[in-house]
Amino acid sequence: MTEKKGSRKEPEAADAHGSINAPQAKATAAGEPSAGMRFEDASARLEQLVSEMERGDLPLEELLTRFEEGVALVKHCQAFLKQAQLRVSRYVEQKDGHWVLKEQEGE
């Protein structure tokens, strides 16, 4: 079976229970991750891109396309991690080991 040049089928992903599902959110046609793309999906796609690029059998144009998609995924992951860090920083650990929200200024 031959595949049309420039087309690629996204692999199906297994969920935590081993069931095969299509990814919840995919990159857009331009290679940009969709706003709802989960961090885990973006990270997995990034690993897939690196693996494909490291094989060394892709034409230059396809390498550039994957590189650009990878850059967008890295930015997406960095923004997600920044938001996660901000959420975590809202909490403080008490002496008893419990975590509670910090008191807001002006309260």
C-alpha cells in the first residue's frame, strides 16, 4: 500500500486502560497545537516528531515541517507548565504537612 506524498496518518493512542483511541486534540493543519491539546498529547507528539526526524530518511521539506510543528508544541508545553507553576504557587505547606491556599493580599 502506498501513501500519498506529504500525507501522513496520525497514529492512534492507547489510553490508560490500553484502549485505542484517536488523540483527543490534534495539531491544526498549520502544525500549531489546538488550544485544547492536553500536555501529555503534545509531549507524546513531540517525542514522535523527534523520533521521525532522527531516522534521517525524510526529505528536507518534511524535516522543516516537523521542526516547525515541534517548535509550536514546545511553546504550547512551556505555556502549560507556566500555568501549572502559577497554580501550584498559590498554595503553601503548613507545618503539619497539609497544603492550603495562600491568603490573598487585602483579605
